Amino acid sequence: MPEQNGLTRRQRMHTLTKAEETGQIVRIDCMYCRITHRYRCRDLLQLCGDVPIDEIAPHFRCEKCNHKDYLRAVFELPRGADTGKLRIRKLVRIKTVRKPVWKDDFF
């Protein structure tokens, strides 16, 4: 039986920190309405934390069709020909929505 190296599958996966070090970006596609957005890894680190690529898409919802189940996230390495032509979304701020929760009580 081969000897195990001790790393779990999650530890071997390519995470956002490793992708940021290599200059990769994240492309999120909606398979339902066929829309694509690209994000910087350092922006997604603030939202999702240092997670593997499989765990990025559940944090998002498509802005066009509002579906969450049809999103796919992949790492992409921009080529030199893409310089100045590739549209990448930039995180401006994180907005927190305050929503009241009510409980009915008898008087």
C-alpha cells in the first residue's frame, strides 16, 4: 500500500491565497443566463476567506437571473494580450444590510 503524504484533499487544493501569489483571477460564470464576471483574488479573500475554488461560487448569486445553483467558479491566468481589454470587477466596499427580526408576544 502506498504511503500517504499526510495532506488532506482540502490542503492540496489551490486556494485564493495561492492564486493571488501566481497572479490568477477568478472567473464566475452563470450557466443559466450565460453571463461572466471576473474578480481579483484579493477582493474575494475579504468576502470568502482563504477557500478552495469549489467553495467560492456558493457565496454568490447571479445578478441577472438571481439563481445561485448555476454558478461555476474557475481560476484564470490572464495572458499578455488581455492587458487593457479584460474587464475585472473591483471591490469598492462591503455593505451590511440591517434587517429587523420580530417576535410576536402577548400583552
